[in-house]
Amino acid sequence: MAPCISILKRPEEFDPQYMHLDEEKAKQGRFNGIIASGIHTMALSFKLWIEHGMYGEDVIAGTEMNNIKFIKPVYPGDELHTIVKVIDKKTKKSETGILTVLLSTHNKEQKVFEGELSVLIKR
């Protein structure tokens, strides 16, 4: 299984909205407490894919993201794991290509995030 990670501890640096910072106000909101930013969840999904070590240092740069879905809220203390499925490969130049993966991130068995990510990769 891929590595797991808990949500980030300092959301005020990246997404300073009340549902990520103000515990009292967040308790009265739709999610009944503090939740992680969707952007944090997406970044953690990418981090977990890279930490899995499947491509090592072959990834050169991200090129595109599509069909991003924030499915369920992520709460402090949740531990996430990401499942990666290769959905497309294209040759770009003789030494590089574009790899597209579907990242599905789960909190236990419940899917919380899904998105397609394309990267420039060494071949």
C-alpha cells in the first residue's frame, strides 16, 4: 500500500477561509468542524503518488490537471492514501513523454478526492 499522510497543520498560509481556521464558526457550518482545503487534499494526493516511488526522478514537470473532484470533506487527523492508475501514455520527443494518471484519494475506504494529472516524464 502507498504511504499515508495526515492533513497539513498550517492552513492559514494557503487557504485562510473560516472552515479551515475558525473552529467555533466551522462547527456551525455545513461540515460540523474544521476541514482541510481541497487544494491541500489535491497537493497531498500528488505527494503520496510521488512518495510511492513508482517513477522516481523520471517526472520532469506537471503539465495538466483535469476532472478534479473534491468528493468528501477531509478532517484533522484523517489519514489519506492514494491509488494511482495510469490512464494514458504519449510519446512527446525521443527522450520524453506525457503520462496521465488518475489519482483517487481515500480516507480509509471512503473516496475523498479524484483527479487526472498529466506529467512530462523521462522515457
